[in-house]
Amino acid sequence: MKRWIVILAVAIGAMTTASAQVGLLLNSSELILFNVPGTSAPAWSIQRNGGNQRGLHAVDLQSYRDATAQVASGNWSVVSGGTDNTASGTVSVVSGGTLNTASGTASVVSGGGSNTASGTASVVSGGEGNTASGDYSAIAGGNYLRVGTRSFGFSGQTSTTQTNLSASSNIAAFVDVDLWLYNVRNQAGQLRLYEPSSSGTNYTAFRAQAQSSDIVYTLPATAGSP
């Protein structure tokens, strides 16, 4: 039968009229630090050792970094783990991974490496070298893609040169991948193109029927005559 022995020493500052930091230590090594209550950073924050000042109400559980700025410095920000991550935006989150940065307000990087969510409410779910720089933008994963405002993207490229589509807004970009409308319900899917919303909700759709072999349509290189 396993026996667990945990020895914690609680270091509390001198009892004065001001609140004191509370630190939990194991074998003289700091495990976690609770910063004092207050109205400005780093008040109410919870952190591991080292690094720059944390934000107001921030939570930073990352235990390793190569630069002092790689912390949860934004107010109400969170760094859950990983290495060399930075959550500098207000209410921003980096869940894990390495060298990720959530600098936009309410931005999120879930994981992966060297990803940046710099737009307001932007998201990078994972992958490597991606940047969601526009407000309300999102990248699902993949590699080395940058998208702009209210845009979505995924890149399957093998090149390490970032594909920058941030100058365009309100797009969904799929780089170096084929788009499949697959089905397992014995019903072919539809690709729908809707009319302008001021006119109604009618659409033109494309759908495959039962066929004996694959068919690939290649569009003409020039516009035809009406």
C-alpha cells in the first residue's frame, strides 16, 4: 500500500494592519503564492514562482519560463500550464502548450506552439505558428496561418512561412486542404449558396447523386460567353 507524506510550510508575513502574501512551500521550495487582496495588480492573483507581476485576479500555474514577461499579466487572465506562455490581455487565457500568447481582450489560445491570439475575443485552438489577429477571429489548428477580423481558418501547409490573410475580413480560409462534405447517414450533403438576405432565404445547392465512380469537375480558365 502506498503512503503519501506531504510536508507543507506556510509562510505568512508579519501580522500588521496590511494584508500579507501567503505562500505554500514544499521542502523550502515555493509551490504557489496567494497575493494580497486589493484593487490593483497583483491583488487577488494566484501564481507559481518567478516572472513579472501578475494581473489583478489572475491565475498563473505555469512553473517554467525563459523570460520574465511570460506570465498571466492581464487582469483576470489565466495561464493553466505549459511553458513560456503569456496571457497579457484582460480576461485572456492560455491553457497550455509552449510559447503561446493571448494578448487580445477575452482572447484564448488552447495549446500548441508559438500561437498568438491578439484580436478581441479571438481564438487559436492549437497547431503551430498561427495568429488570430482580427477581432472575433478563430483558427482551428494547422500551421502558420494568420487571419483577420471575423474570419476563420485552418492551414494544412508544410511551409514554415506564415500565410497572411489578415487584410481580408469575414472569410473562412482553408489552406492546402481539400474540403469534403462527407456523410454516413446515407444522404448526400449539400453545398448551399443563399440569395441576398434582403431578398429572402432561398438558395441554390449542389449535391451529388449515387454514382459508380469519382467525378472531378475542373473549372474553365477563362470566363465563358452568356
